[in-house]
Amino acid sequence: MQPDEQTWRYAIEDEEAASAAVVEAERVLHRQLQHHLAISPTVDGEVSELDLRRTEYAVAVRAIDEAAAVYHRAQGEAMLQQARAEQHHDATTRSSVVRRSHSSSSGNGSSPRPTKRLNLGLPSCGPAIQSSGSEEDTGRSGESEDSGSGNASDPRHFRSTRPCL
């Protein structure tokens, strides 16, 4: 069972428990009212029916407040669990995308390493050694026109980054 489904299930169970508590409180109040009406007449100095209804109302309000608190707590926990699940999903998705781009750029599943290649252009045009596959390049996926098979005999792959003097 997934964590967010489990959290919702707990929230539903908590809400059902709170509803059951409200029903039980109503039953107790009804029994108290019946018991009070049967054994004690309403006279001056005794508890009046209005006082009983006030007490009944206060107990019912407390039960409803408790049920609402349980419901809101469960709802908050469900929202937190959902946010955590989304963060976990996002992190998993990002890491799998990064792993795929690393494995596709290196060809063997290991992380790409910078390679040094000789610049086969004219000696006066650019540096003698050029770095490729560095960390700045890891954001690329697939091959561009400059990143072919790595064939050193093909000068297209070794363009100078500096202008000729």
C-alpha cells in the first residue's frame, strides 16, 4: 500500500471514530435526560429542563469540536504525506533523468569524465588541447553535431574556441 493511500485510509478511520464518538455522546445525553426526567421532578432549586438542554448542547458542541479536531489533524497529516510523496517522486524522477543522461553520454553507464583531445587545426588557431565532456556539458542529452563518435581523424570535432591571430 502506498503511503498516501495509507494516510487517507487513516484519515477516514479517524473521521469514522470521531463520528462514532459523537453518536455515543448523544446516546449518553439521551439516557441522562431520560433518567433525570424519570426520577427528579422539576421544582425550584432543582435542575430545570432548560439547564439539561444547555448541558446537552455543551456536551454535543465539545463532541463536535473533538471530531472536527480529529478530522483536521488527519487531513493535515494527509496533506503532509501527499507533499512528501510528491517531493519523493520529484527527487526520484530527477535522479533517474540525471542517471539516464549520464549513462547515455558516457556510453557505458559510468559517470562521464572530461577527455583531453588534440586540436588538429592550424597551430596559430586556438589552444593545443581542448577539454570536452566536462561538467558544464553534462546537461546535454544525445549527440550534437560536434560530439560524434570521437574519431580523432575528423577535424570537424576540434574547432578552436579562440579566433586566429
